[in-house]
Amino acid sequence: MKTVVVIPTYNEIENIENLINTIFDVVNDINILIVDDNSPDGTAELVSKMKDNDSRLHLLVRQKKMGLGTAYCEGFAYALNLGYETIIEMDADFSHDPYMIPQFLSELKEYDLVIGSRYKTGVNVVNWPLSRLILSYGANLYTRIITGMPIKDSTGGFKCFNAKALSKIDLATIKSNGYGFQIEMNYRLWKRGAKIKEVPIIFIDRRSGVSKMNKRIIWEAIFLVWRLRFGYHSGFDENIR
């Protein structure tokens, strides 16, 4: 399958070169799309130099920092326009293990969405303070209760999409970011009949750099689940099947 990994970046110069090289080592015939929000640390400039020597690497540079959700939507639209059959999303900080990609691709043969789940088999998170772990686990429990969506890790950002299923989502109507974006994408696919598989992963907190988490992202997710529950987004998309 023609596959691309979409990776949003903002100030990830400490991680991005190593991550790109590692992904290519794991899966040689894969493509990578970096969506950079005009990082002041030179992330885009480094990727641009690497891109000149490797046709598997692509780069979109946006004018300013506009959030994770919009970065993914632009990356997904780019990938769909180029005819990719499989689209993977992952973070730039090595919290998502590139060595899981082959398993994701294998599972996607039978599913529309494969989610790397931190909570499928208990709690598989390393290096988080207890307060953040409680927040994340509680947010996922809260999401399951309010929406009825049978996913244990709705807020995780390591996923593999069948492009045909993803193309049924009207990306222009998605306004959420962060946790909310992940929840909304899962919910839209689930409500339209997508086959979803959670694969257990071990999530290791970022090696270097600064977390992008903030209170606005948390509050957005809290209110979003109620809007989804009461059909705020219903009718926007076609059925998957």
C-alpha cells in the first residue's frame, strides 16, 4: 500500500532528523510528510535540506502556529490529493514508537482505523507524573461514558487510517485541536460504520523539547464530547460502508 506518515511539528529540531531516519530504517518504502508551523528553531529548514536528498520526504510549512488539528487536516488533505492509500499520524518526539508501524499496516488490512492504545491492556505510559496520567485516563473514561464510543484510548495520537474511510470525513468542518481533534476523528469514523482496532502500545513521554499541552486543549475536549453526543456534527459525512 502507498503509505505516508503525517507528522506535525513546532520546535522539534532536537528530534525530527533522528525520527525521520528511524522511520525510514523501519519501513524503507514509506513516505513522510512534515507539517511545520513555522518553527523558530529551524525545524522546517532542517527538513527542507533533508528533503532535497530524499524524494520520500515531503514538507508543508504554515505561516504560524495554528494547532495540531488543523495541521493534521492539512496533512491529510495533502495525502488524499496525492492518492496515498494509507495515512499514519504520529508525534515528532519519539513518544510513539516507529517500530510499531509495520504492525499497524498489517492490522489495517482488515480495519478502517488502527489506534495505538495506551489503555487497551491496562495503563502503558512511561515517565508521566501521576496527575497527568489521572487526567488522561479520566478523560478517556469520560469520553466513553458520554459518547458511548467503545474505544479505550480516544485521545491518543498514534493512528493508521485507510484513506478511503478517511476521505469520507469532511476535514473542512473539523475545528477541534489536541485531545478534542483525536476524539472527534474517532467519533466521526465510528458513527459512520468504520471498523476500528486498538493495538496496545507503550507510550514513553517525549525525549526532549517542550510539551504542547495546555488548559485550553483540555477544556475544548471536555465540551466537545457533549456536542458530539447530541449530534452537533451529525450529517456532515457520508457513511464509511
